[in-house]
Amino acid sequence: MSSTGMGLIAGLLLALAGILGGFSGFVFAV
């Protein structure tokens, strides 16, 4: 796999983790 593909996957994982973290934080706040 190319380094660009690895970077893309890493970026998607970070984005997904950020969304899940923000959502769980929002639910916890409510």
C-alpha cells in the first residue's frame, strides 16, 4: 500500500474517532 493510502486511512480513522468522541461528549453533557 502506498504512503498516500496509509495517510488517507489514518485521516479517516482520526476523523471517525473525533466524531465519536464529540458525539459521546455531547450525549454525556446532555
